[in-house]
Amino acid sequence: MDTNLIIVAIYSYFLGSIPFGLLLTKIFLKKDIRSVGSGNIGTTNVLRTGNKLLAISTLALDLLKGYLSVYITIFYFESYTSLSALICFIGHIFPIWLNFKGGKGVATYLGVILALSYKFFLIFGITWIFLSLLFRYASLSSMISTFIVFLYAYFFEINNNNLILFIFFIIILFTHKENITRLRSFTENKIKL
């Protein structure tokens, strides 16, 4: 067994599994975010508490853990970059501390793609903002933006990120399956601008 692989897997999962949304709302609001709104531990649900600062902090910290995981791996274990990205992402969605019920992965995905390429991050951000202003659905914007990042990498990048970006897209579709159902029935909550 490759020792480096085990090391990468451990710190990537550990970083990914830190439930910042839950920790911040418990510390500052004395609330369990899992009893609010959708019950999700991510940024969108933290925003439903009415505390924008905590929502922004959750976004930033979830992004940071994805970025750090991949950045550390690129620096010390470059051949395991894609593995680190995937395990960190999976750690956020299925954290052992919360009975494997975590967030939907978008903020952590943002941190991961920022570490892989600032272009991916910019493409996601610009696409997300445009679609959010156009349709006002955060979930739809996230899913389409993830797909656009994959398409960009597939057609315009010469590195080996295509497969991992496609896997991210498929997993994000899976984590948003309830949103997809609500979108189809026109019951999905819109972003309040």
C-alpha cells in the first residue's frame, strides 16, 4: 500500500468533513442548522437563519478547505491531486461526524477548482452570477455552472482535469436531486435579490 496515498486520503477527507455551517451556527446562534430550512449544513441553508455574515463565513471556510486540500497535495503529492480533490469533496458531502449527512458540495467544489485553475473558478463564478440573475435559482445556477466548467476544460484545456470535473458534475447533480424535483414542479425557492 502506498503510504502517500493514505496520507493524502486522510487529510483530504478530514479537511472536507469539517462542518463549518454547523459549527458556526452552533457557536454564534446557538442553533443546529440541521433543524433550519432544508436541514442542510451548507451556505444556502445558513443564509436562511437570516445571518448573512455567517452564510458568507460558511461559504469562505468551505471554499478554503477545498482549496487547502488540493493546494497541499499539488505541493507535496502532485500525482494524487485528483484523488485529493475528490476525497475532500466527498468528505464534505458525507462527513463521518454527522452520520455521513453533509452539504451539497458546491462551496468545497469552488475551493477545489480554484486550486486546480483560477480560470475554472472565474468561469463558474461568472456563469453562476449570470444564471442567478436570469433565473434566480441557486441550485440551477450551480448545476449548470459546474457543467460549463467541465465543458471548458474538455474543449480548451490540455491537462488531465476532464474526468474529475465530470465526476464533480455528476455528484453535484446527485446532491441536488431534491432541487431538481422541485425545479421540475416549479416549487424551488428563488433567490431573493
